[in-house]
Amino acid sequence: MGRPDKSVAAHVAIIGAGMGGLASAIRLASAGCRVTLLDSAPAAGGKMRTVDSPAGPVDAGPTVLTMRHQFDALFALADARMEDFVELVEEPLLARHWWLDGSSLDLFADRDRSVEEVRRFAGTREAEAFRSFSERAQRLFTGFEAAMMESARPTLPAMTATVLRSPALIGDMAPLSSLARSLVRTFRDPRLRQLFGRYATYVGGMPGLSPGVLQLIWHAEASGVWRVHGGMHKLAEALEDLAGKMGVDMRMGAHVTRVEIQDGRVSAVHTETGPKLRVDAAIFNGDPRALRQGLLGAPLRDAVPETAVTPRSLSARVWAFAAETAGPELVHHNVFFGEDPEAEFGPILDGKPPSDPTLYICAQDRGAGTAPPALERFEIIENAAPTDQETPEETDQCRTRVFNRLTEFGLTFTPRPDASKVTTPAAFDRMFPASLGSLYGRSPHGMMAAFRRPTARTTIPGLYLAGGGAHPGAGIAMAALSGRHAAEAIARDLALPLLSRPTDMPGGTSTASRTMGLRPSRSSLL
């Protein structure tokens, strides 16, 4: 499929300025495309958003930055360094975990240090089990990074070939087990099962229904977690700045109403104001379910199959506020566990609030080498069922449930935030249309779920997908990687020069030379 007119630079419209949209914009601009990025929001970032507080903007979206190499590669395309745009601090302490029995456990990027912490926490047998678990997670990550995450269109035969080349992966991935069952075989201490089971929620799943291969998420986190000075939204601002410097036409506050199809392929993008944009291709960086719902025009309803967007992943209730705090000594990332995972995930599976929630707290102003101010910024996340409905009574019940639970741990906030400080699943649905409040697109439940997630190409020529709802899935690093998949698919289909450049290597190394002229020429952006 070639571009109709090759005498001028290809024009690509990107609908949505989340991580996938920003990443694809930067990559396409580096290939000489004319790129227009449109978003109805006033600022770029998508789910990486903030709310105002007396202490400054509070992150109300993603809080964990891992797999930094995915972002380093984007800045290298402009012959720049990430450090030139944003200040990152690597956190040696990954997270602090708390239980109602008074126990707590710190985990570190240093594996040996974590082993010793687990030994103190649960004894020698569990420390050795943790070491084995970490080694297994590393093997899984290494085995599946290229074959699954880095692959633009993973297939079961390709995955089978990968496993056959490394037969030990068969046992590691526990193909017939859920994550919860795999952890039962690994740890005797239920607290450790609960801790590592929560990694299913990173991709919007429940540990009892998500595949055992998700153990690999632990290795991604243990390989390095970075704190963005000033808040995660600074990363979105940095990418927006980078895109602008590369010539991307950033149009915030531009609501896209439909994508026009002519002669069987994408031809134009329409907005509420202004003339239509004639384009050679378009990337949709939103929830793919919006296409199924016809929100960008009836012709796009069949762009992805229904199985690519249902069932839905988890949602959340997210509190973002400033307060003074008293109680346990918080670090940047904290988890306060409920007593019974079944009392959390059972009700959620039935579409109800958890009766015994586990709560994650990001203390935004804390971290390595920092002394927090008296008035601090906090983000608290409670897992929730996806829905587009929520009553004020349910929101009030959430407030009581969350802050009473934290009081049981001795943690208090002054003032206790009111209901205006929470984003509910219904609010997420309004911000991200047709998502039902689901934060991660399609559910990861089931052994074949990863193969059912939509990939960059749709059934409509010229229409592509990027973002957490597309392959390879949730998380800002994965969303950025989806942007690469979309850009590379367009490059192949329109015969652009992007594919002539070396690709980024898994594990943090970019093979792109800083002397190869990676900046787009001025003429190519006109």
C-alpha cells in the first residue's frame, strides 16, 4: 500500500496526545513526515494528567517510570538527551509495603539487598524463594521482550518458537496457571503472594485470572524505577517540547469529530473547528473501543474486532490532593494491603466496590535525597470495576472506606480530602470516551489475552493505533513502544525512510548514531 502522492512530505494526523501519540509523533517527524497532533485536552499527556492543589499540580495518573530506554531512544532521534528536558532521579528503594499486622517490607533495585529484607521479613526459606522468583522473572522478561513486546504483531507460532529455543521458559511461564496459582507454588508466606500478585493490577487484571507470565513485571520494576522531579507530568511536558522542536504541529483543545474514508482508505480528519485536514494516514491514540462505538464515524466501527476491546480491564478511583500527614514513614511508592485479596477482587469482579481494598500511595514530594514540605502532594489509587456510572453516595462511601482503612494503619491526612479530589471510573469514561473507565483497554485475563489486544494496524488502510489500549499494553513505557510500532507500520506502508535507520535495542541501548543526522530536515516539515 503506497502513498498516493510522493512528491510532498507525507502528512500524518495523530488523534490523542498521550504517550503513544507523542512517541509516534516524534518518530514520524524524525522520518521527515509532516505531523499534526490533535487532542481535545488543554495539555498533552493523556492519562498522565494533574489536578491543582495549594501545594502545586498533583499527579493523578501514572506514577512509575520503568524501562527508561524507551524514552531515551525518543530524545536520541533529535540528537538530544532526556536529561536536557527533564530531571530524573533513580530510586534505590522501589516501594515500601505495609500490612495490618504491623509488618512492613522494603524492596530495592539491588536484588541482594531485597533478598536480605525478605529474609528479615519472612525467613530464610522465603528469601531463597524470592531469589528464585526474581531469577525466573528475569528469564521471562528476557525471553518475551523481543518476541512479544518488541514485536509489532506477536503470534502464537512465533511465541512457541521462542519457547522451544529456550525450553526452560515452559516451566517459568506456568502456561496453565494464573499468576495467583504460580505464586502459591513459589511462596509459603501469604503476604508475599499478595505483594507479587498485585503486579497483575499494573496491566488492569486480577491475580487469580491473569496468566502466570506476568511475573516478568517484577523484573521490569526491579531493573530500575525513576522519579521525575516535579512530578510525572513533567515527562509529558518534555515530550511535548521535544515534539514541538522537531516540527510537530501541536493542536491542543482540538476535538476530532470523525475520520474520513475515501476509496477505502483514510483521507482526512475533521475537527469541531477549522477546515478538515487532508492526510495520508492517521493514528488513533485513544481507547480502541471508541472506534467500535462509532465515535469517529460509522465506517470505523469495524476497524478492530469486538474481541480486541472486550472484556474490559480494571478501572480505579484516584485521589489527588495536598495535605499534612502523620503516621508511618512514607517513601515515594507505598502499598497498604488489605487483609484478604478475595474481599478486594471478588466484589470488583461483580462490578462492586472492594470491601477490603489494597491502597497504593504515591507521596509525590518524597524520594531519595528529598525532605518533604509540611504540605505534601499525594495520589492514592484504589482498584475498581470499569463502569460509566457512579452515584454521589458511592463516592462518599469510597472516601470513608479509603481513609478509614488508612487510619487503621495509623496514617492520617489533614485536611482529609473531600469528594471533589477523587476521579471515579465514570469520570475516566468521560475523559477518555467509550473506555467505561477502564484504564488499560482490554482485560489481560486468560492465557491468550495478549494475542487478542489490537496491534498497530487496523482493518482500514491508513488507520493505525497507539497507546495503552493497543499492543503491547499498559504502562507508559509500553505506550511509548506502541507509538514506535505505529510509526514503523506507517513507514513500511508509505515507504518512508524510518525503516532505514537502526532500531532501538531492548535493554536500554540505542543503536542510532548521534552523527547520522537524525533531526528531520527543515524542508521535510514544511
